[in-house]
Amino acid sequence: MGYTFKWDDIEKICRKLGMQRQGKTAVWKGLGPDGIKRTCIIHAKHKGNVGSSLVQKIATKELGFTSVEEMYRFLNG
């Protein structure tokens, strides 16, 4: 099943994970409720959906989810 994310959705996920924007940069950093340190780059000025391969990278490598589905459930849960 395909999941669709906008940059605003990624930003909401970062906020829910306790991350904060670093100054006026596109970098978000923080410690999640599970104690894992996370860093994510958000290109919030872009309109439209985030590409599926980039969503996969953000979910697994930057935010520490096991899958895109888990990130989708976290956003909508």
C-alpha cells in the first residue's frame, strides 16, 4: 500500500517526536520520547507530495521508524 506525505506532515511528525528546527535552517534535531537522537532535513517551502524513495529514507534513516507504514500510523495515531 502506498502512503502519501507532504512536507507539512513530516514537520508534524518531527514536532510529535520532540524535535526542533535549528535556527532558520532546514535541519530539525532532537531527542525522541524513546531517547533516540534524531536529525531530519525538511524542505517545507516545496509544495506537493514528497517522493516515495525520499519518504523511505526519512522514515528509516532520519527518524528511526522501521517502515513508512509505521511513520504513517504515528502521524495519524
